Amino acid sequence: MRPKIDQELLRLGAPTGRLGYVQMAITLELIMQEEQVTSTTRVLYPKVAERCNTKPARIERNVREEIKAIWNFGNQKRLDQLFINRGKYPPGNKEFLYTIARYLQQNG
């Protein structure tokens, strides 16, 4: 599962040298493993924080910054394929993460 996640993040143009990259990949992995996760903030970020030995708020911030970097400097054609009616501003963390996870589950 992780190789598919890494491959898609690289296709999107995610900067790999940042903490947010690893934390986003772990978050996507957890989303894809769970049957139904409803709360990103209360459930996912604490699990990722535990694995990364940090605080949930830092996970949220790092993932948000990674999304901004992808949205502003990543593969625009790929983003247009995944996010219909893509606007100027990046989606929230939950929308971005679940869109990528859903794509990987359907096409993986």
C-alpha cells in the first residue's frame, strides 16, 4: 500500500524532503486501512502523531503545508484530474486526503 501512496504523492509533485510528506503518507495509509474513519482531527492525527512521536496539531499543520505546496507548485494537470472544478485555493486537509485515498482504493 505504501508504494502506491508514495507513487501518487510523487505524481502530484509532493516535496519529499519535508516532514509533511511522511506524515501525509502515514495518514493516507491509515485512511485506507480503516473501514470508516469519520474524524480526521480526533482519530487520525493522534494515531499519526503517536507513530511520529509528535503532537496531533503538528501533524495537522505539516499536512496542511504539504497540501499547499502540492497545490501551488505540484503537477497541475494531475490535480485537475483528481479535483474536479479545482479552485485557486487548496481544499481542506480532510477533503484532500480522502480524495487521494478514494482514488487509490478505486484504482489501486
